[in-house]
Amino acid sequence: MANLSPQPEILSALQRLIEVVAQLRSPDHGCPWDLQQTPETLIPYVLEEAYEVVDAIRQGDQAAIADELGDLLLQVVLQSQIASETHHFDLATVANGISEKLIRRHPHVFAEVQVRDAAEVRQNWERIKAEEQAKSDTPGLTAKLDRYARSLPPLTAAMKISCKAAEAGFEWDNVEGVWDKFREELTEFTQAIAHESKIQQQAELGDLLFTVINLARWYDLDPDEALQGTNLRFIQRFAQVESVCDRPLSDYTTEELEAFWQKAKASLENSNS
């Protein structure tokens, strides 16, 4: 392996962060808030920081990306510090674990395997990953799908579950079958809203959303990106509606607000065309 040693200032900066976090967790002179934290109480911050990194990347703001990556790195170091205090693992375990995983899954870089392109790299990655998981205590596709459902945001998990099930052969013959399923689920959701309990309504809504995810997969669309785009467009249009209103929105009729909305929509579409 080539000698690609990190620059001393990088190692020094990481060591400083480790020491700062250890001081925050010190029983003698640490921070009361940090000392109260557990791996479970920090879960919302891990999720929040990960999403803020994604937002900064989408915005292309390099200073914000660096700042948000720092916040996310803090969560990694803090979780590792807490685990080290109970002798479960430490940051070295985390770093060595991911290094070994990268080496195993890149035999074309760290061994003698030859690959033609990025697609073959991906195939090798998935094959090696499957072999690793087959050695675990919970082999099989069901265990993998369960991990997706427990560890990923629901929209992302639904797409992953749908893709993996389809790869295993659990799939419609054509996209018309998916549309038929969509219409079936829409009918069942409508009936549940009219006649069923809140629990059943929730279940039917989930089935309908999952079918929409399958439609996205068949048309090679990204539901996360699609919904993110809709959220942003809604905010842009809403901002224009607010800008022309001289009193609270609740004072306007539905028809007036709809007219403002359609005008904002047309204005934004023209400016983007």
C-alpha cells in the first residue's frame, strides 16, 4: 500500500477535538449538559447534523459544508467517547473498522482484482457486502430489509426495500401492474378515510405511499429529490403570496388565496424558464 500519511496538522486537529470532547465529558470539570447525554439522547442531533450537511452540500456553500461536517464529526467523536467510558469501543475501533471495511470492499485498489468500470466496482461492493452479511447471525434478505426499515428515513427505506425486493424477483411484470396497484391502494385509502379507524387510515396511507415509491422506481425517479423540490417550490410560492398580503392570511377567502397562489406559481415558472 502506498504511504499516504495524513498531514501533521490534520492529526493535531483531530487530537485536539478528541481532547476537547473528553474534557466536556470529564466528571470533575466537564459540562453538565454533555455529562447528561447518552447515545440515545444524542440520536436527534446525529440526524439533524446529517441533514444539515446535506443541505449545505446542495447549497454549494463551502464554508457551511465545512462547518456542518464539523458538527457531524462532533457526533461521531462524542458517541465514541461515551462508548469508551463504558469500555464498549472507542474512536480507534470506529476508525479501524471503517478502514478495514474499505480495504475489503476495494480489492481493485488494495489487492490484485481487475475492474473495467465504476459499474463493476459497484457490483463487487455489493457482492462482498452480501458475503459479509451472510456470516452474521441474521442472514437473508428479510434481515437486510429490516435494517433498512429501522435505520433509514422512511422515504429512503421504502425505496431501498422496494429495490432489494425487486432484485430478488418480487416484482410486477410491467409498470401497468404498479399503476393497477396504485389505483387499488387509492381506493382502499379513500374507503378507510370514510369508514375506518385512525389506525387503519394510517395503514392504508402507508400502503399508498409505498406504491408511489414503487412507481418512482419504475420510472427511475428519486422520491427524496422530488419531495425536496416540492417543499422548496412551496416555500418560494408561499413567500410570494405573503409578500402581496397586507393582512393575516386567515382574513382572506380560499378563492383569494388560490388566486394569489396561481399568480405566484406562474411568476416563478416564468422566471425559471
